[in-house]
Amino acid sequence: MRILFIGGTRFVGRAMAEAAMAGDHEVTLLHRGRATDPVFDDVEHLLTDRDSDLSALEGREFDATVDVCAYVPRQVTAVAAALGDRGGHHVFVSTMSVYAEPDAPGFDESAPLLRLEDPSVESVSGETYGGLKVLCEQAAETAYGETGLAVVRPTYVIGPHDHTGRFTWWVRRIAAGGEVLAPGPHDAPLQVIDARDQAEWTVKLCENKTTGTFNSVSPSPPFGFGDLLDATVRAVGPTDTSLTWVDPTWLTDQGETYQSLPLWTQGERENSLAADPTRAIAAGLSYRPLTQTISDTWDWIKEAQPELVAGWGISADRETDLLAAWRPADA
């Protein structure tokens, strides 16, 4: 197949493009040229800014198009206009953030979605991100219809080449060993997906011209944040590694947040992190062991030596101080 990736050079898109290459498909990457990797030396690159110039798509024809990086509906509409009916089967990569907070865990793709008060807004923030992705999905549905579109809604994506700095912070910290501050509750819902598992499945959606909307999340019933950290200890923790679970209310009183302790929901039980993946599994999504994902991520960190991402995690001194202050209350 001839597959066009809008984006496709970093993490989520990179894994998808690599999976397509592994399947002997003809890959074209449309991107701005800001991220380069030798793995893509032999594929076609269309270097342009999707926001200003899509003339590189004129006269081109593809069997499938995967849009990895649309954040406002105008971008979706522009790609559809530039390709016409020459884009083939379309896969739009959305997000689990499109959902309004569900009343209970185990919800499926029919759950209520967010609505923006001002649908004309284009400023992407924590408050607008989910609602804008809803509008992007709607724009894709208008452009490609139900018979030519698959919508993928990922949860937290993890694995090698993760540039976000969230999960990789925990891998680094636990690999360093010793007593690790773990923010409770242990059973707070959390779902993740290995970028490579999602990528291989996305290519299957293209190959099979699969249509529909899918929660791209870890298996149901959803595991908790504690299960993720426990698996990380098993995968990369030295023998002296131990997790000390700390009360979430106490931690928030100390000023800690989801940024200082990445992926932590600050004690809230977010049902939006407890979705049902049944439809995706039926469409071919499969999972490698979580410990393998973690080990592979640590191997990549050691080899690539990516810099720590500013704004995520706490310092060793701060962690030590918090653990020391918590112990009397825990005694």
C-alpha cells in the first residue's frame, strides 16, 4: 500500500511509520522537517507546514492516509480538500480526552463527548484540547464519511522514543533504585498503550480498510497506577528498590501535582482512564507484556540518552524531604 502519514516523525507517528515500513508498504511522510531520523532515510519526505501549504499533495494518490497531528478542525478540512478522493482510507488519530468525564468505569466509544463553549477557538490548552479533538473528529466524519474513516482514541502512550517526559521519568527514577515515593491511591484507574502495539494495529486498520471509532487503551478491566509502578519495579528496579505509597491528600497539601509526580491524578479517580477496549481488540489490537514495554523503554533511554523534559518530576532532595516528613504520619 501507499500510505501517507501527516506527521509521523516523532513517537506515536514514528512508530506508525516504522510499522508500515516493516509491512513493506510505501511510506510518505508530510512534515516540517524539524525531526529527522536515519530510520526514515529511504522513505519519501514532503517537507511543508500543513497550516500554510499543502500543494505538495497536488496530483498525489495514496491507498491510505493517517493524520497523526491535527489539533484544530481547519487542519483536517484542509487535508481533505488538498487530497480530494485521492487519499484512500483515512485514519484520524484522536485522544481519550474527547470524553466528558464518565459516571462509571468501563465506558465504550458511545460515551458523551466534550463540547466547547466557543467552537471557533484555536488556542490549544488543557481546557480546549479535548473539545478541539472532538471537532477534528467531526470534520473527518464530514470529509470521509462512515465508510472511509477510522478514528483512534489513544490513552497515555508509552514506549521507546517517548519524548513527553512523563512515563520516562518514572522509568528513570525506579531504575535508580532505593526508596521511591509513590503517590496514592494504588488502585487509581490508569490505562496506557505501547506506541508500537498501537502502530501495528493502525497499519492493520489501513490494510483492512477498517471503519469506526476505537478506544486505544490497555486491556479491561483497567489496571491502576500502582500496577504500572509495580511492573516498572519488576522490569527495571534494582534489588534495593521499594515503593512507599503516600496519601494523595497529604501530597497535595504539600503542593505536589501531576507535574511533579507525572501521570498521577492527584488522588482523583478518573473514570476517563478506565475505558473499554473491546471494540479495538475485535478490530485487531493486541498487546505485548507491560514489563517488556518498560524494559524496552529503559534500554532506549540508556542508548539514546534523551534529556530530561523540563517541568516533569521532583528532585531527589525534594523526594527525600517528603518521605522523611511522611514517615511519622505513616508510623
